[in-house]
Amino acid sequence: MFSKGRRFRVLLLLGVTVVVIIISAVYLVHYYGETRPTVAQAGRPFAVKIHERTVYLTRGEYALAFATHAIAIIAMGVFIGTAIKSRGAKK
């Protein structure tokens, strides 16, 4: 379907995108771990343990952290699946 050079460029672009998504998800968790309160407060019902430290998140923060991790996992799966399929493709 694609030439070898085009497949490489698509995989490279997809790989860079996946790395950016993963770094963003990890950064968000570390950011929350450093900047969110460590004692329960009204409006922050979600206790999350980040590197031996418990922080309390709002519903939106919790949903965003969960969503970024889910997107990162899906992106890794898409990249791995595409790479495997590309290796088996005819030249």
C-alpha cells in the first residue's frame, strides 16, 4: 500500500506523537503530585497516591489524569500494532 520510505515516515511521526503523549501523561501526574494538597479538602474527594505521597484531586483533575493515561496506552497499542503490521507488509 505504502512505499517503504512512506511507511517509515508514518511510523516515525506516529512514534514521536506517542512519545509526546506519554511524556504529557507522566508530566501531568508529577505536576499533580507536587502541586495538589496533601490533606483532604472540600471539593477534592479523590485521594491518589503518587510516589508515596497522597494528594487530593477534584473530579475534573482525576478524570483528566485517567484520560491521559488511557490515551497513552491506546497510542502505544496503535504504534506497536502499526509497527508489527508494517514489518509484515510486502515491499
